Amino acid sequence: MHSTGYPPPETEHPGTYDPRTDYPDAMRICETIEDMRAACRAARRGGKRLGFVPTMGALHEGHLSLVRAARASCDIVTASIFVNPTQFGPNEDLAKYPRTFERDRKLLEKEGVELLFAPSVEEMYPVGAAAWVTVEELSDKLDGRSRPGHFRGVTTVVAKLFHIVEPDAAFFGQKDAAQVAVIRRMARDLNFFLEIVACPIVREADGLAMSSRNAYLDPQQRKQALVLYRSLMRVQKLADAGELNAAKLAAAAREEVAGENSVRLDYLEIVDPDTLDSVEDVANGALVAVAAFVGTARLIDNILLPKTAG
């Protein structure tokens, strides 16, 4: 295995894959910041629009929908695979997070991604690194409240990636609605010259939001996890019928989750999608966000309620 450590030891054929020699004419894989920065700058020559899809790997159809959105609006599509250790808490699932680099590489190549950034932890966080990017207040809401320090890790690594890739547009999934709000604020406040594009949640046929962490669920837990979607649909149905009071809508959703005894609710809140502050009513539109533990898996989901007419 070469010095950068890819693929990670959890992947299918450790030690056998060298992106510099095995696929010289296919998607270019960059393992160093210097190489990725040079490749991206070369790709943008001639005024080409560069799209970027940051991921932690373990790709599913939700990730691929981001790649397709980038392809539809950009000339060149780049992606990254990096399991970012700084966004995991001390008792979270960093060690067992799915790592399937060879499979992910093939999926991205099939979707026509031109450049893939696959750095090591040491490349992204050199010894002695002490700088952080923090979005005050917003980072302590929803997932940030449940996972202290999580968004500090997210915004730090995303800021690094934005500096390295310098994309014209970056694509994120609406499933991580709080993350989208935090990254939008960071990009605005730090004057990143790029568009943040939030793409719709991709769901299984029965409504379960696609997630890399769904792999942790056994068949029984998979059925139990559907309560997240049912709770959101209950809110949607009540709102469509004219109920605007956020407290009543949230209570109905929590009641739905409580009916699934094996699922432990983390939060269910109705908030402004930009500020993540609680709202009293949903007349001006709102984000309905839920997080819950199903077995050892912590799953999140949400819906956006539109502004009511009049």
C-alpha cells in the first residue's frame, strides 16, 4: 500500500489499488491537496463551471443524485471521499462508519465524475493543526445541540475543501437540512464565491430517507425506522388540512414516534429553515426536522412546509 493509505483497511481489497497507475485514462484521483488544487484550476480554464460534491463515501442513490444535479448545471464535476474524524463525537461511529472506496470509485466514475479527491486524514489535518471554523449559534441547534462539536468539524473540513477545489457550485443533500443551513451561513459570512445547492431527499420506495447509516439496521429495525417518515407525513397531512400551530403539529409528530417503542427520539422540531430558530406557526413555511435512534443507528429526516397562500 502506498503512503497515503488508500483504500482504507476496511475496503474490499486493501493494498491492491493505486489510483496513479491502475486507471490512468479514467477518472483522475488526487490524494494530495497540491494535486487536487492544480487539477481543479486546470479544469476551470476557459471559463468552465466546476461543480463539487463532498461525501464521506459509502455512496447511495442520494449521493448520486447530487452528482447528477452537478452534471446538469456544470461543465466539470468533482467529488471528494473523506471520512472526516473531527465531526464525530468520542462515542460515535467513526471506527465502524462504512468505508467502501473501490465500490464508491466505480459509482462515481460511472456517473462521469472527472476528478475525485481522496485524501488521508494526515493530508487534511497536518500535525499541529489548531485552526477551526465555527458558525456561532447556528451550530448549537438541532444536530449541533445533540452532537456537541459536530458542526465545528463539518464547517472546518468543508471550508478546507472549498479552498482546495474552489468550485463554482457545491451540492448537498436536503436530508442534512441543519448542515445546509450552517454551510450556507459559513459561505456567506466568509465570502466564499460559490453557489450552495441543496438537492431533494432521495427516499426508498416505502419513504425511508436514504442514508449510509441505514446499513446498520437489521430487518426489524428497518421497519421501525419508517416511523420517522410517518411522523413527518402526519405533520404534512395536518398542515395541508389547515393546522398552522407549530406546537400542535410537533406534538402530533412526537405522538407518532412514541407509538414505536423501540425507537428513541432525539429531537423533533419545527424551525425556520435558515436560522433554525423555533417558529410559532408555519404560515411562512417551516422545516420539520426529526432525529431518532433505531438500534445503534442515529437517523435524521425532514420535510419543508411551504408558505401558505395569502
